[in-house]
Amino acid sequence: MTTTAPRRTAAAPAPPGRLRGLVRTCRPRQWVKNLLVLAAPAAAGVLGRPSAVLDVVLAFVAFCLAASGTYLVNDARDAVADRVHPRKRSRPVAAGVVPVGLAYALGVAFLVLGVALSLLTGGWELAAVIAAYVALTTAYSLWLKHLAIVDLVSVAAGFVLRAVAGAAAVHVEVSSWFLTVATLGSLFVVAGKREAELRNAGLANPELGGSRLTLRSYTREFLGYVRATTSGALLVAYCLWAFELHEGLSKVAFGLSIVPFAVGILRYAMLVDGGSGEAPEEIVFDDRMLLVSGLLVVACLGVGVYAF
């Protein structure tokens, strides 16, 4: 009797949903924040040059890679803790859909690719900004997110770095007014985000301690105070920027942008008071008044920069 040699089994296919899990871990819905790289080049009036447009696109892609890289690394590092968390245990890495080693490897690769891609803009400035963003997000994940007030400033700084990255990509100077508006606007949005989280989480829920410990240090009154002070200062800074740095018909167009800008600020404040704002990148596109206000601001600024 002859025996047949056992057939060599093919390598097991990747578990179903792994690719989808990797995409989820990369948080593509968060990439909309990286559109802030357009702000400085648009305000500087350089988007009429094809080379500048290419550099801005490279900056956007580089920031998306860097952001997704930090998400992958952070989820891999926190996988053990996330598995016992009532909400975070469904994350692909914690749930075992995406192996921890794969998340680490892909995360590091994305970080390296983001910095390498930024060098194609013809200078080291954008690479330095992205490296600063990676350092900030890493420090935030390890330490800063546990410090009340510091966590607000850290998240706001991430938005400001995105705005600065656009200027670094096209090699234009960032004005003090631009930084002031970007910083105050970021603090306003982040304070609203924390206030919505505080209201929606409910401090009486014992699961909150595993979610965001700093929420226990905040009160709605304090976060409302932060929103009120930053929104007032933001409107004043924006008005001064619109009227003091421009002349002629351009000044008129910039001045007109103040109206939809103020409407957008007030509308966002109303949404936060109503319980929204936990995901600012979503409500901007979900709320019609916010979306129309933003489009009108962009239209006015576009006319002021490129038509005169």
C-alpha cells in the first residue's frame, strides 16, 4: 500500500475585516482637520501658483500620514488597557482584528513616510512642523492628556501646527495676527469639545474614570468661561486682522467676512450648549448654518485675496 504525502496547506488568509480595521484605526474621518494647511497659503494669495498647490497637497498628505501613524502606534500601545474599557475595547487593535505588531509597524512606517514626503516641498520647515506634531501627540498620549488645562492647550496646539504647516510648505511668513486667530479659534473649539464630552458622559457614570480623567477636573461653568473669553478675543482679533492688514476693495471684502464668521462662532456656541460639539470635525459638515457660514467666509476671503 502506498501512502500519499500530505498536501502542503496554503497560508491562511488574513482574517476578514483586517483591512477595514486598519482603515478604522487610521481614523480617516479625522483627516478633515488637516484641511487647515490650506489657511495660510490661501490668505497669502499663493494658491494661484501650481507649485504652491502641489506643496499644499503634499503637506496635507504628509499630515494625514503622520496623524494616522500616531493613531496606529497609540492604539497598539494602549491595546491591553483598551480591552477592559467598555467603549474602547471595540477598537480594531484592542479587539484583535488588527495585530499589535502590525499596528506598530504600519504606524512607524506612516510616520517616516509623512516626514519624508514633507521634504519634497523643498525645505526642512514642514518636516520640522510635522516632527513637532508627532512629538506633541506622543507627549499628549503619554502624559499631557492627564493634566487639566494643559490638555486643552495641547489639543489646540495640534490645530495651530496644522495651520503653520501650510505656511511652512509654501515658505510664506506667518503673521502674528494669523497665529492669534488660529490659537484663539483652536482653544474655542477644544473648550466646546470638552464641554460637550462633560455633558454627554455624565460624571455620575463610574465608567468615566477610564475614559478621560481630566473631565473630573472641569466644570461646565469653567469651560463655558473659556469659550466666552476665547470667542470674544477671537472676534476682536479677526476684526483687527480684517481691517488693519488690508486696503481698498480688498478691505471691504475682508470686512464683509466678519458677518458670516461671527455667525459661525455663535452657531457653534449654540450647538455646544445643546450638547453637540464632541466631534467638531463632523458638526461643521452636518449643520447647514455652520457650513454656509464657512463657505461665505471662504468666498469673501477669496475675493479679497485674489480679485483685487
